[in-house]
Amino acid sequence: MVSRRLLCISAMGTTLLGASPLAIAQAHDYPNKPIRIIVPFAPGGGTDFVVRTIVSKAFDGSGQQVIVDNRAGAGGNLGTAAGAKVAPDGYTLTVAYMGTLAIGQWLYKDAGFRPQDFTYITQFVSVPLVAVANANVPIKNLKELAAYANENPGKVSYAAAGDTSQMTGELFRLASKSKITQVPYKGAAPAVNDLLGGHIQAGFLGLAATSEHIKSGKLRGLAVTQKTRLAALPDVPSATEAGYPELEVSDWYGLAAPLGTPPDIVAKISAEFQRVLKLPEVKERLNKAGFDTAGNSPAEFGAYVKHEYERWGRIVKEAGIEAK
């Protein structure tokens, strides 16, 4: 069983101490060289799209370049671990992703880093998952999916692609007390292919991989995993409407720096990215792709990461999932 790990750092490393005169001077001069942002996933995916959309406008008046450094591997652990070990000077930042920081910590015995190894800067976006079913399966909503699984024990499966997808399915199984089983996939594309081919009945997958198939009628949208309906899929009920308020799950992405980064620099970076997230062209591009823009303070984002980490620890423990 995954052991319970207690956090001893307030708000996951966001406690801000008094800044020294040197730190204040450094913040005033920041940035005076290129900034590197580690994205712990391959180019071309959803995380990469979000980051490149945002950083294209960041520090654009400073004369300094913001470089995207894709370091994929181990479900995001490889790049995130690298970001925890860089010099805490504000010039190498790391994308903070829910699956690695809040969920993966409970699924791996040693991810190579801890959530409290970072200072959290601001949340970029959040995006729900979508519960879907093959259009030929005789179910129209989540309650019918649970009933269908119980009527056909061992014969009804859901596709999971990644830690967030996997744990959302497990959360549904626990909440619905259904006998649905999980089939893990290395990515959303092969999962959707098997769903479309009728090899698997349901899935808890990302919006980008499923929305067009829902609109075409090839997949049936059962629910989006949030409190309210999603503008991109107005005909698909929310998890709350579907009778499962506990199934409110959003993938989120934000920005983090290694613990020890001067607070004034953290505050300056946070203010800049909050500014960018409010730009109409940035909001429109992200919203059109199904992402809700955020933008909060270091203390707020740190507290949210801590909350999510503890929440998923309880779920992993309840599901009886062993750490790898």
C-alpha cells in the first residue's frame, strides 16, 4: 500500500521569507538573460500547446528570449525531476502538471522529486476530462454505464491514458460501486482508436482526443468532469448533473521554480504570467481549445497543489493501488 507522506512545508514551498537587499536587486534586474522553461512532455501535445501559447507573449518587452525545453519521459517525471535540481535563480522554470505532482507521487515509489521541492508561481490553465462511450454501446449516461458494467461483470472496460485518466476511472469505479475494469494505454490516440473500433466500451480521456468524435456521433459524451457544462461540448452534462459530483477532475498546468528561488523574483514572474493570461488573444486561443485560463498568486497556487496532492493520496489509498 502506498504510504502516507506528510507535508511539512506550508503551501507546498510557497512560504515567502523576507527578501535580502541582494535578492531585491536581482529581482529589479530580472530578466537579464534568456529564461528556460522545462516542459516534461514531448512537443506537439496539449501541454506544449498551452506553454508555447503563453510564453510567446511573456517578457516580450525585456529583450530576453523565453525558451521552451521539452524533456519527455517517465510520465513527466524525468523533466520535472530535472527542474527540481536546477539553480534557484529564476532562469530555469518547470511546468507543474497535475498528473506528476499530485497523482504520480502516489503511484511511484521514487519519482525523483517531491512536490515540496518547488516554489509554485501561478496556474496556467485547467481542463476537464470527458467520459465517453462507443456509440453502439447501449448507455447514455454515467449511471447507465455503472449499471451496464454490473450487469455484465468482467465484460465492460474503460480506456485510461495517463495517470489522471487512470485515477479518474478509478474514482468513478469507487463512487459508482461498479465492476468496470481498466485497460491502460500509452496515449489517448490508441485508446480512442480502440473505442471507435468497438474493442473497448468506455473511456475517461482528454477533450482534445474526444471532442470531434463526440460531435460526429462516433463517440457518446457521458459527462465532462467538472461542476458545469463545457462551452466546447454544450450537449454533454457535467459530472454534477450526471449524479457524480465527486468526479470533478481537471487536469491543470502551471509554472514552478526550484525551492529557494528569491521571493521577489517569484513574484515578478508570477505577475508577468498573470498579465499574459489576461491578454484577449491568449485567452481566446486557449479557451477555443477547451482550456480554462487561470492565473493566481504563488500562495494560491501552492495551496491548490497541496490540496490536490492530499486529495489524490486519499483516493489512491482507498482504491488500494500499490506504488510502482
